Amino acid sequence: MKRLLLVLLSAVLILLVVVLARTFAQPAAEFNANPVALPDGLDAQRAAQSLSAAIRLQTISHQVGAPAAQQAASDKAFRELEAWLQERYPQVVATTVREQVRAPSILLRWPGKDRQLPPGLLMAHSDVVPVTPGTEKDWSYPPFSGEIAEGFIWGRGAIDSKGSMVAMLEAVETLISQGFQPQRDVFLAFGHDEEIGGLQGNKRIAAYLQKQGTRLAWVSDEGGFVVRGQIPGVKQDVAVVGVAEKGYLSLILQTSAAGGHSSQPPAFNETAVGRLSRALQRLSETPFKRDFDGPTGALLESVTPAQSFPYRMIFANLWLFGPLVADQLAATPTGAAQMQTSIAPTMLRAGVKDNVLAPSARATVNIRIHPRDNLDQVMAHVRNTINDDQVQIKMLPAARNPSAVSDINGETYKRFAGIIRQSFSNTLVSPNLTVGATDARYYEPLTQNVFRFSPLLMEKEDLGRMHATNERVSVENLANASGFYYRLLQNLTE
């Protein structure tokens, strides 16, 4: 018995030594502790006024079939955005070349000194989502007023993503006025329909560039933000750079059965609604694999050195504490989405009256595919899980596999991360998996370096403002974003 206890004690001590050794072996956290000044020439108030004017233009993207009056109003707003560009950024208009792509999307080429170098591409979208009818009164300031108040610019699109568009243009306008010319060409792409898939905007722009034989050095689009107070045990802000994005799949599940009076029903699972309910329940009870591989693992690894000791010990030893961490992350929608392919039932349709058995029932299920999975694997999982020939499964258009994962060990990413650290004090830089869709995916055939990052500081409450009530960005935040693009254009065009 004593011998067994000694063996167990030795095993525990060895385990403890390994855990502590891995914890103390973590490298020093890499961030800029010094204050960051706004580059000379950038003007915070000028940027705020430009964004305010852009927000007042209701460039709403509508789905096909929207009322003609709504579409006409948006078309007019996009034409006014052209005038806004001419008025607010005359140096940009005079110096860049307007490429012939389908309006109202805009593609500008800023000529560089060496046309042999592959160009860089900055992206933002000029379209916005509509405001939910009836919620206008809930806004502190009218949603399309562009009001500058309390240190913020208020309105739809301030975060997503007119703020980034303005920050890019402010940087380019300032650099041109200072006599700067990039070493390589730089494209500015402002799509007009990102919120409805980007099919007529950036998809066409990417196809145009590919037809021209263009290879891109890098692409910078929306995605992650600089987040504050959202990583356990980390005091610093964290700049989250999306280096991959999930794939997309929507499925229709449909069942049929004999209708009839509900007073004499068959067995529950033999009704159309019951059979469909069982199929959805099986999907719910059989989730996809969850793990820390890929960008999510890289995110955890990058923040571990900055965590307080208890968290650092846990995250430095995922080989031991991985199941505990996975359970904690999976308890939140954000954490679960990072680790696995997600399944969400989004629409249901069945029946016409409360006392009539529905002859058919239909559900729409939306699936966001983790980079470890693909469309074929997902379809096989769904069919095997439902395991019912009476449930028809139909794939809707626009399905796509996950993106490639950009190389975080490559020189381009390292320089991109370094520019973030130069631009934001006390900020870590972490790769990440973008769980939503961005137009950046259309440019994958043109480059291996796609970075999804919006240089805006977001506290927890700010993230809930996107596509929602009281969307806003602070004047200081917008100016800092302009500073980021200023440094990016100076340092990543060589």
C-alpha cells in the first residue's frame, strides 16, 4: 500500500513539475506599452465630419424583390455617396485611377512606384443594413442622422463598415497631401452589397482583377476588432485578426405525412411535424467535433503569456486542462462557434389551422463550417445523424467551404501584427477564426494573405450595437483607425 502511495505521489509531483515548467516557459507577452500619437496631418474632427456625412446617406442594401421605392431611395443614396467622395477626398479622386467595375461598387487604384510588385488591397463596404421598423424611437439619436454628440458619431454603419471606409480614405488623402507614394499599387475596394452576399460587388471586383491577371500581396478587410475586457485573465486590449473564416451552408429539411383531423392523430413521430421535430432534435444532440486546432488554438496560444498566473497555468497546459477549457468555452455562443461547426435552426413552416394535421413540415437549418470540416463531411454528418429516409434534405444555393487559413508565421502577417502594435498602445495581437461571412473570401484566388481586422476598439457593449440599436463609434476611435491605415500604407507597401 505504501509503495502504491509513493508511486501516486511521485506521479502527482511529476505532473506538477511539468505543468509549472510549461507555465513558466511561456515567452514574454508582446505589446507596445508606450502611448501612441496620431500621425501628423490626420484630423480627428475632419474624419468625424466625413463619417457623419456618410451615415446620412441611407445606402441600404435590399434583397431581390424589395419594394421599388425602397430600391430607388438606396440607388439615389449610392449616387450621393459618389458626390460625397468627390467633395470630401479630392486628393484621392485626383490621384487614383477609377477602375471600370459595376457601380455603385467602387474600385480605386493608387499607382505605386513599382508596377511589378503585387498590389495591396484595402476593403470596406458602403452598404448598411436597414433599421428594424419600430425601433427608431429607441435610438439616442436618429439612426441616419450621423449626429456627433457625447464624443461619438452615431448612426447605422458607424461600425459596420463606413467607419473603416472613412478611416482608409482619411489615411490616403493625408498621405497624398504629404507627397507620399506607395512602393506598390494599392487598391481601395468599396462594395455596395456586402450585407446581402456581395455577389454584385466584391465578387465581381475580384473576378475583374483575376481576369486582369492580378496577384495581390495582401488583403485587409473587416473582421475582428481591438477588444477590451473580453479575454479571461488578460489586462491588455487584444487585437483580433481573422486569418480564416467559416464556410456556409443552409439546408431545407422537409417531411410529408397524411393530413387529417387532429382529434384522431397517428403516433407523434408519424406526423410531419413530429418527424421533423425528431430530426431537429437528433441534430441538436449530435454536435460536430470541437477542438482548439487552427486559428482558435493560435488565439489561445497568443494570449496565454499575458494572462494572470492561474489562467496562464491552465491555458499553457491544454493537454491536461483542455476538456475543462472546452466546456467553459462551449457554454457561450461565441466560444462554441470558435471550436466547432455550428448548427442553427432558423425557419419553420407547417400547418394552416390548429386542429388540422399538417401534410408537410419544413425547417431551414443554417450551418457555419469550421476549417477542419467541409461541405461533403457536413452533409454526411447531417444525413447519418437524422437517419430517416422520410426527411428530405436539400442544399440551398450559396453554400461554400471554409476559407484557407492565412500563414501566421509568414513575414506579411508578422508585419501586419507589428503595425497594429505600433498603432494601439497596450495591445496584444491574436489570430482568430472569423465566424461570420466577409467579402474577403472572394479574393482568396488572388493571395495567400487575407487579414480580417477592423481597427476599432470595442468594449463588450459595443459589439452588441452592430446591426442593432445605437450603433456608434467614438471620435477618438475613428481617428486611431485612420492612424492604423496611415501606418499600414507606409509600412506594408514596400
